[in-house]
Amino acid sequence: MIKFRYQTSKHLSIRTCSDTLNGMNENLYFTQQEDISKRKQLKELFNQWLKQISTCDDIQFPDDGKDYPATEYFVKDGFYPGYFSENHPKVLFIGRETRETASFHESKDRILCDLEYAFKDSPNKIPFIRRIFYIYYGILTEGRYKFEEIPYPDEMVKNKQYGFAFMNISKYSNDSENSATADYDLINRFLADSNLTKRNFIREEIELLDPDIIITANLWDTKIKQEYLELVFPTKDFEEVKSYKNEAILYDFQFNQKKIKFIDAFHFSARGSDEGKFYEPIMNLLFK
């Protein structure tokens, strides 16, 4: 067994649609042909995924007690500009669930929403996003800089240093008033609805993203059902390399014909210091 480490909406209908999150705005962000081509492939995968989800029962939204089509909860993710078009290691971060996105953004696209809002408004203030930026910068610079020497996320955004990929294991957005707590029933419902034994959409997304490094946000020490995780990340395909102070573990992960560096870390919103719980362990595992 792998020893892995362990604002609100009143209803699900869209409340704050943004006319800027359309194809034209997407073209402002994604300008390099390789990125554009891969994003097109991802869109097609998500369309096929949605067809599968559309056959599933409605889901009751806890805040109003009403049932909504499962497709209304589905939020796309993927990669940010530069992931494919720039010459650097391809880093994929994997979280558990999207939060407060399906109800608030007409695009239902995590990547566009981040580019339009989270990256512009307060990337320094949101621990989840801030830590991803710090880790990514450290990987770009091969851990050469001390934590206090690395730039703040808002500086990285200005310089468009966000060419990483991000996906959630569940595409169902947790938009309830209690969204600060992971909705494992909803996560497991998504994994069941995806019918991964018939077609493993999650592995297909990873294959399209073709990462060199994967960093997960504590997927295993949770209530996500092991049977679903095993379909995506078979235990037999992992070989432990080393661990660091019980904070994170590095594995070699055999994915199809490629060996990927795989780190299971704490959830990116976990309590603790950005340096001690995330930057230092991951830089040591990858570069020391």
C-alpha cells in the first residue's frame, strides 16, 4: 500500500455571469499554437465526459434542497498559458474538488476563472493558490533560491509565470455555504458518475497534459474511496524514492510508457507555513 501523506451561494443557478469569460477573452490568454491545440483537445475530452455525466441522476443542492442536472455541477480545468509552449518541466497539481465556481461563472472553466479573477485579485492572499505559485517557481529555478528570495505570486502573474497545469480529481463544484469543508459525498458521486471502469477520463486528462512532475494535495488520507483512486493511480505503478520529515513523499510513478516524479503533499490549504510545509519539503525531494 502506498504511504501517502495525508463565497457562498444560495442556489446552483448562475448568479454572477461574466460576459468577459468567452472565447474572445480566452484567445487573449492562450496565444501560442501548441497551447491552443492542446486546449482544444481538452475541450473535446470534457465534452465527451459531459455526455457521460448527462446520463446520471440529478443532484440535490444542499442550500435550497432542489435537484439540478449533474452537468450543472461540472467545472472544466486543465492548464494555464505557457504550459506546453514554454521550455520548462511540465508540472501538474492535482486537488480534490472545485469550490464556488459552477454557480458563479458562466464559463464553468476553472482556468479562465483563475486568469480573470483569482490571479488578478489576490493571489498572495489565497493560501491554496499562493503555495502552488511558490512551489512552481521553485521547480522552475531548480530549488536554487531560499524561500525568502522568491517573488510573490502577484509578481509572477505580472510576468506571466504561471505555465503549470491544475486539475481536480472531481469536476463537481462544491458551491454550498459549507464549501470550506470538502464534500466527499459529492466527490465520490462524481467518480461514480464518470464510470471510470468503462472509460477512464481522468487518466485521459493526465495523458493529454503529459506532466513531468505531479504534485497532489493529500488525496489518499481522505474519504475519497480507495477503489476510485486505484483506478486512476494503481498502487503497483508507484515506487517510493524518499520522504522528507514526514511532510511529503517522492515516488516514481509509471504512467503508460513514462516515468513521472510524483509527490503527495499536504492539502495546499492546510495549516502551517508556506516554507516549512510546502516549499522546503518539495524542493528537497526534487533537487537535493
